Amino acid sequence: GQDLINKVSFQDVNKIFRMHCTGCHGNSGGVNLETHAHAKMNLERVRRSTIIERRMPQAPYPPLNQEQLTVLAAW
């Protein structure tokens, strides 16, 4: 809820990114999620691909669990 929205930081989101995303979405091009600035620039794409369409992350990375999806959505 609203409580979580006010408490989620980039550090929280970055833990998820490091475990599930930056292996592919680092500084090598495409969607870069390594820094706060890059992640914010790609926020809508991240929301669409992870929360709405559920097509990211892809193998070999495990899918996001509900708590991780909630944290991303709140950010």
C-alpha cells in the first residue's frame, strides 16, 4: 500500500536488479539498470516487461516473486 510506496528506495530495487536483471541489462547496451539514473530512465519499460507482461527476467534468472514485484511496483 501507500506505506510501502514511501519506503522503497533505489537500494531496495537495486538488490532485485542485481539478482535478476543486470547480468543482461548492464552497461553493455539496451536497457541499462546499473545506476539509479539509468533505471529511472527505463522505469516504464521495466514496469511493462516485469509487472504487466511478466516476460522479464528470462532464463537463467529466476522469475520475480510477489514481494519483489510489489517492491518494483511501489518504486
